[in-house]
Amino acid sequence: HAETHIENFSFSYEGPFGTFDQNQLQRGLQIYTEICAACHGMEYVAYRTLAEEGGPGLPEDQMRAYAQQFEVFDESLADGQGDYRTATPADYFPESSLSNAPDLSLMGKARAGFHGPYGTGLNQLFNGMGGGEYIASLLVGYEEPPECAPEDFEGYYNTAFDAGGYPASCIDEDGHHMAPGSWIAMPQPLYGEDIVFNDGHSNELHEEAKDVAAFIMWASEPHMAARKQAGFAGVIGLSVLAVLLYLTNKRLWAPHK
Ligand code: HEM
């Protein structure tokens, strides 16, 4: 395994009480739509989720208008021959249009920024598996290729990506990689100032990378906030139960002391 550079971005959704930042998800949706969707699909995410609580929270009419930009193939139309129609909120985002670009629906869960458990494992408890850190680091991880590489080596050098090609001329006698990362098939998609946001938020490369990474994390777990709330209620409930059981136990055994 090659060494990679993963930056520890700080996201609002981290920690036991973390929630997604609605404005950030709306910016992320805009970046995904205008840039990433040229190659990547998100076939497990339905348009209606864009209006759900805990997500980008688009107003109902905006969510409908978003869906209506797309066409879907409906097998029930034209006497079972199938035909295209305008998408509705119940339909799903398209699949990837570029065959070697992976679908982004579950990418947030499929990748990890921190491989663990390190030490006590507390980093993962508080910061998660780092899918967002990985994706944001990948997007800011494009650099000039190291000098050891042949100029015509295939792909784009990226310091966060470790699953790509690696030139033999960059491996030393001990088998160590002389430069972090590897060569990825995705050309650098973001450079900074790619998008102008309605909310006036910064469009520096780091900010854009963070926004779209948060959006991809939301897509892979749209009901995260509800899960955390239920978990918290569960912990509180069990704590109360533990206190009551302790007191009951004391009282039951009191006469026998
Ligand atoms: C791979 C995100 C834009 C083509 C990936 C991966 C992510 C990603 C997370 C998976 C990396 C991994 O396997 O660990 C994004 C985002 C984009 C974007 C957030 C927009 C900001 C694009 C565009 C293209 C593209 C515009 C096409 C020109 C690819 C390809 C791969 C890939 C071909 C596979 C790379 C490989 O396995 O070597 N992308 N992408 N992506 N993306 Fe993108």
C-alpha cells in the first residue's frame, strides 16, 4: 500500500450531535450538477430526497423543477415498448455517463480517510471513517507529477489516490514508493472559482472540495441526523433505566442486609 496525503477537514456532520449544513449541501449539489455529473451518476438517490429534512432542504417547487430538467426511460410507456418522459420527484438521478467513472451514491461510505482503529479508536467515534476527508483530499490532491515519473505516464498524478497506476521508475530498490499517491484516470475536476454561489460563499478550491464532499456524504446517508437522534434517545433511555434498576435492586435487598 502506498502512502497518501489525507487532510483532516472539519465537517459539521462529525460527532454524536453533528448535522449536515443545509447551505453547504446546496452548494455541493450545485457543484455536483454543474461539474461532476458530466461523468458521474448517483443512481440510488431519488430527487425527492433533495427536499427532505436533514438534507439540502430545497423548497418543494425547486426540487420539482430540479427533477424536471431530466428525462428518464419509462418501460410502462408506449404499450410496453418504453419511452422517455420528464423525471418526477420519485425518480432517481441518472447513472454514470462515463463507464469508468464510479457512481457517487455510496462513495461516501465506500472510502475511508482514516484507517483504524488507531490507538483507542476515539478518532473514529468522533470523526467517523473519514469518507468526506478522503473525497475532499482527492479533489485537492492533484499535483505536478514527481520527477522520477516518465512524462507520458498514463493518468493524472494525485497524492490522495492509492489505487491507480504507479511508474516503476518511482519505486526504489527496497520497493518503497518515492512519491505519495498514484495516477488516477479522473482529470482534475475542480480548480477553484469554478462556480459562483448564490449564498456568496467562498469558491476557493478547498471550500468547493469540502462542499461537494459533504454533499456526497449526505447522499450516502440521507437520514444520518435521524439515526443520531434515535441513538441519543436510546442512550438516555437506557441510562434512566439503569438508575431505576439500581434503586430497585437496593430496595429489594435492603431487608436482607
Ligand atoms: C473517480 C469524485 C468529476 C471521472 C472518482 C472518485 C471520486 C470522484 C470520489 C473515486 C476515487 C476512488 O476510487 O477512490 C468526483 C467529484 C467530481 C468529479 C466530486 C466533481 C467535482 C469528474 C469528472 C470526470 C470524472 C468531470 C470526467 C471527466 C472519473 C473517473 C474516475 C473517477 C474516470 C475513476 C478513476 C480511477 O479509478 O482511476 N471521482 N469526480 N470525475 N472520476 Fe470523478
